[in-house]
Amino acid sequence: MTARTRTDILLLAGFCAFLYFYGLGQFGLIGADEPRYAQVAREMMERGDWVTPTLGDRPWLEKPPLYYWEAGLVYRAIGVSDVAARIPSALDATLLVIAVYLFFRKFRGGMAVDAALITASCAGMIGYARAASTDMPLAAAFCMGMLAWWAWRESGKRKYLLTFYALMALGMLAKGPVAPFLAGLLVVVFSVGVGEPRLILRTLWIPGILLFCAIGLPWYVAVQMRNPVFFHEFILEHNLARFSSNIYHHPEPFWYYLPVAALAVLPWTVFTVIALVESLRGWWAERKSAARELEFQFRIFAVAWLVVPIVFFSLSQSKLPGYILPAIPAAAVLLGDYLLRNSERSQALPKWLVVLHALLASAPIVPAVLINYAVTEHRLPGGRPMFIAVAIAFVLCFAIALTLVRRHLRMLRFVTLVPVVLSVAAVLKLGTTAIDLKLSARPLAMELASVETKRLPLAVYGVQRELEYGLTFYRNQAVQHYESGNVPAGEHLLVAPTTWMHNVDKETAGRHVTLLGHYAPQSVDYYYVAAAGSKP
């Protein structure tokens, strides 16, 4: 191992450790998905049944098992915790960064560290690498698979095509048939775009297809045999119906993913757009000869990889930000190739380009510094806090612009990573307490445990599902719903919004009820409800 390689490894390890792993447990699981997926993984691990995912001991067939398997293995190694639930995504993101580095070293001949660090530091990558969800396992498998496909396309070595099929199978185990479908669509678009439709048939290699089936299908067969409703619930409802209708109430306009992608690629948005436009112009001007130039074709491949998922999911009637995560590393790959071709040029960059990049690269520091206000007050403040945040952003903006004017693209990676590191550090330093109190069920679960003299069942009434699933995970017990008519007959704890006190009185009429406390950050009360028929 050369000194340069050791330096590269240490650099990537340091950035991935900080961006993805540092402070994973400083705030609890947030949203509905994180605690729900974490609890499904716990139940799968505790039951020793690695086929049927369950939630509250009932089959939970919305997602395939890859994340649950990963989290279950981490739970067994270090115990169940919110940190353990997030580690699989952090590991998957790190593997993807390493794959980008190795790919550029072997097939692009330079900019390996730059491409890998750009991948690691995209806002979308950082956010989903720190989340207990199925999005990062899918994105990592899919993106590493597309790198393997291009490695086969350029080298002709079938081991890379086998790797492609294996990774698509893992992608299907991560989130369903969307992984092989998107990969097939991408290969078709690219092959037609460069005038080589025979690539489509060459990709359909029987040994690879058999390997895909051997890895990806056994779980689907097993879960269908044990749960006959699986096909209808998972394929028809959570794939086809989710795409073709607004059944899960996530409607957004067609153009929704344009700003989402722009934000997810921060702080590299400006130069990604430049690389995208340059590549498309080159393809249009040289489309008749592109089939003979692998280096040019690679740019078109990266463009297709970036654009196809965004267009595909823009057609979906149900839209969530994480859907286009598989496209974000393509932006880093496209930009890495752009820097490889242009970083040694000595001509000055256009002033407007430098200023715009500096502004967008430094802008995230403002909400990062003010994260406490954003979470607790749902707005950014004025006055001194805003002045300080804007002043920090201005200094960073000026430093980035000045460096790029003097040193050109050679310093792009270094100066752009500075605000990324500072923004992540600011969120972890200034925002974790507020995030934990306002968005996680962890502090409330600790309060409930502190007032119990014995373990009691738990019910909720009128609370958001984020809080419900959070309590399910942190208390490791099924939660009953008053509004569904599931009022426990025995003694139990009840959590309800403060404004629902009258509703609680109606539902518990004739039973002894004691208000135990008020959790102000999320405006809920918690009660002790005696068993039905017991005397006060």
C-alpha cells in the first residue's frame, strides 16, 4: 500500500466517521418510519424468524427484509438502541463511498478521492445515512450495481456483470422490484441514447439472471408461502398502487423532485448543473460518434443515471424525498468526471459561477446554526441570532469565492467541504436537544418509565403516529388506540394531547383516572387509567 493510498483511506474514513457515525444517538428516532423499522427489526431478531417481518407481533409486509436483517445483526452484536438502528444505513453509505473511490481509481484514472468525498458530503447522503430506514440500503445496492455495470461495459469482464446482478438482487431485498426495474430502464435509455441497443441484450446474461434469482427470490417465495396476502399487500398496494394513485396521501406536483434533487446535492448543486448541461450539449453535438468513445459515453451514462430516477418518480402519484436517493450519487459521479477533465485548466472561472456556488455552499450554515429555533418555533429568528448566522455564512462565502478565483477548480473540493463539516457540527452541537424533545418519543418514554411502579400496557388517544411508533420502539410493547375502539379493560397508561382532556373523560367514564404529568415539548398529557370496574 502506497503512502498516497493510506492517506486516501484515512481521509475517507475520517469524513465518513464524522458525517455518518458521529453523534448518531444524540437525538432519538424521529418521524414514523425510523422507530417503526427499528421495532420491526427488533421483533424479527427476538423471534428468530428472518422471513416474516412483524410489528406488534402481526405481519408487517410493506417492505422487504434487507434493512431488518442488517439491523437485527447489529442488535445482536451491540444490543438494541437507536444508535444500533441507524448503523446499517451509515455502513451502507460508507460502502457506497468506498465503491465510488475504487471505481474512479480503476476506471477513470484520477479524482478518486474527490468523487468519493463529493458523494459522501451530498446533503441527501448525509441525511439518509443517519436514518433508520430502507432508503440507504436500496440506494447503496443500486448505485454500486450501476458502477459494476459500467465496469463490465468498459472492461468486458463478466465478474463485474455478475456483481451487478448480485447487487440488484440486494436492491430488490432492500425495497422491492424498483431496483431491477430502474436499472433496466437506465440501461435501455443509455443504450438507445448512445446508439448501441445491442447492449440491452448483452446485459441479459443467463448466469447473471440465475444469480439474481438465487439471491433475490428465495425470501419472496418463503414470505408468500407463509403469508398468502403478501403479493396483494406488497406488490399491488405498496408498489403499483403507491405509484399509480395517491392511496398513501403523499401528493406533490410533477416538478417536486427538481428542488428536492437540488437540495439533496448541496453543496455541489451549481457545478453538478454545469456538468449536466455540458454533457448534454456534448451528447447532442456528437451523438452520431458517441458510440466509439467510452470516455464520452461514461458522461452520458452518469447523466442517464441522474435523470432517469428523477423523471420516473416524478410520474408517481405518491412522492417522498427519499425516492430519488439512488440518483444523488450519480450527481457526484458526473461531477467527479467533470473535475477530472477540467481541474487542471488554468483559466479563471466565470465570476457569476463562483459567486453562485459560494452562496449555495455556505447557505446551509444559516439553518444549521439556527436549528434550535427552527425546531422549537418552526421559524428562523431575526435579530442577533440571525445576524450571527448570516455573518458566519458571509465569511464562508467570501472565503470560498476568493479561493476559487485564485486557485480555480483545484481547490473546489477543499473549500466546499468546510461548510459541510461546520453545518453538520452545528446541528449536532446546537440542535440535538431540541430535536430530541420536540420530534422524538425517547424523552417521553423515559418519563413514563420513571412514573411506573410496574410495567403497564400503553394506549394512545389522538396522538400523531410518529409519537405512537416512537413509544412502541422505546417501550418495546404494542400500543393500543382509543380511537379504534381498543380501550384496554385492565389498568394501563394513556397518552393524549392536552387539548383532548374532555375526550379522555368521555372514554374513561366510570374508571379511576389520574393525571401523571404533562410533556410540554409535544403538548401531550399522560394518565394512569385503572382497570374497568375497580374502585377509586
